[in-house]
Amino acid sequence: MITALLCLCLTAHVSMAQAERDLSGPLAALKKSFETRDLEAVKDFLSPKLKLGPMPEAATAQILTQVFANFPELKKLELVSTHEDHVKVTFAFAGIPDNESAIYFDESAKISRIEFIDNVINEEIEAQKAEARSVKQPTPGELGEKFTSELIEFESRDGLLVSGNLYEIDKTKPVILLCHQAGWNKFEYADIAPKLNELGYNCLAMDQRSGGELAGHANETATRAMENGQRPTFVDAEQDIEAALAYLVTRYGQKVILWGSSYSSGLALFQAKNEHVRAVLSFSPGDYYGDDKPSLSAMVPEIKKPVFITSSRKEGDGLKDLLTDVTWGKDKIHFVPESEGFHGSRALWEGQEGAEEYWKAVVSFLSKISQ
């Protein structure tokens, strides 16, 4: 359907020179390569001049093969406008909202540049540079020896046994539920939870079913889900968070401060409506759930509870665009770091570049909601 519309749009809008070159073929082929996840459909429409980001031309075919194999599912590729040497298109992938970008052509109507792939490659290079500078795992140190945890377990809604590390200092103190990012586990908070203990908060760092190993530490909940054949998607993990909230309310007799990282930070925002939630801290949220959840752009403005949202500095621009309808103020805070920052809660790890400014903002928010 989209291919047919694409061809019709091209026929209707291309200039005479472009009509002679007929750009519908290469665009349709590019779309098909994303759908089939291989290079075959588009390879004959690629210019010898095609170069991806700063990578050498000799690596183009290999890089594109990896791009087609590993990008999320293509949801849309539609023509917006045509120009002398390029076209503008809108595109969307699963979990990634609509974007507009340019595709360039040489004099033979073959693709010479794909702007959005260039952008992804450049972002990946920058991310790798940041990763090289970053702390690779939590280091609890002396605080970790002072504030230790107890392994606890409780059942999720579908009966899956969920594990967590409970850092308890005093049952009368406030309590924070800590949820990890994709591919990780409760160890993400091994040096964050003790610092929160020192600040006067009980904490539960949980293993959601959507996760994995971090620094040699297994995700016990995810392991059980795999063994039991229980679905481990991002959205399926929301019931684990709901079960953890219920467990903590029963144990402490008070509402819970909910803290999420990456995919779980979006789920934390959706759980703001939960009667057990007192406030939300959301580290690097986004529209990670495809058609399974509405966009945060529509949901976050409706939240009535205190919310703290942050991310890396670069992600901050995207969040600002996504959450344009949110009224920021005392109870809804969008913190953008002065440093480059990092994705998710790892931004607060001991020794992480810029961690101090994140901690200052977090402490300020927690102090306000505790008054």
C-alpha cells in the first residue's frame, strides 16, 4: 500500500528532470530492503559515490547490510517533497516516532546519501566515544558495605516469581522502587541504592522479566520467565513493577516513589496513575513500546503527581520536542545536564562523569516531595 502511494506521490510531484530519472524505483527498493532485512532489493540502486557517515566507501555494503538486519521494523517511508538533487521523506520505525529526512541522488538517479542512516552512524560513533569514557559498572565501595541488601521475592500478576534486593533502613522512612533498563538487572543500582539509604530512603532494586546480565550478575526474574515460557517484552514487565509497588505498600503502609531507567522509565510514567505511586523519577524515557502504548507526548501532560524527568544532554533535546505540551514547574521537572551525561540511571554511578550534577538535581526533587 505504501509503495503504491509512494509511486503515485512521485508521479504527481517530481519535476520534469526528476521524472526522467524516475526516483520511485530506488525509494521503493530502499523500503523493501528494510522490510526484507537485506541489501538485495536496493543494491542496484546504490551510487558508487554512496558513503555512510565518516566510514570509508569500501565499507558501505557491509554497513548497510548490518543496518537492514538490525534496525527496528519499518512502519513508514513516505515522500514529502522533491528537490534538485534529493527528496524529503518521512519515516518511522517501531518504537521511533515520525522523523523527516533527506535522501540524495546522483546524476544517474542512484542513491548517493541517506541522511537518517548517516545520523544514526554518527550518533553511534559518539555513543561509543562516550562509552569509552564512562564507568562500566556500579562500584558500591564503603557505602555498599555500610548499607547492605536482603534478597526478597514476590509474585507478579501472572504468577512469575520476581526477585529484588531490598535496602531497608527504617520502616518509617520513605521508600523508592528502582527499575532497571533493557538488558540489565537490579545490580544497576548497587551503588545508587546505598546513597539513597544514606539520604534516608528505603529502596527496592528489582529484577524485571525484560532484562539480562550486568557485570556478571544475572537477572533472576528474566531467567525464570525464559524457563517458564513467559513473555519478556518491555510491556510485559509492567506487571512486575505493579506487583513490586503492591508488595512495598503492604510492607511499609505508604505510597512509593517510583524510579525508572530507559524502557522502565517510560513504564514508570505510565504507572504514575497507580494509587500506590507517590512520585516518579524517569531517566531517559521515550516511546519504546510501538503500538502497545500511547505516546508519552499525550500521557505525561495528564500526570497529576510530582515528576522528575532527565536523560543525557543530547537526549534532552528529543524529550523537549516529545513533551512540548507539558507545563514544567515545581511538580514537573525536566533536568538537562550541563555535561554530556548518560542514558538511564547509570548517569549517577560512582565516578561517572557529570554524576554530581544529576545527584544534586535528584536530591533537590526528593527534598521537595518529602516536605
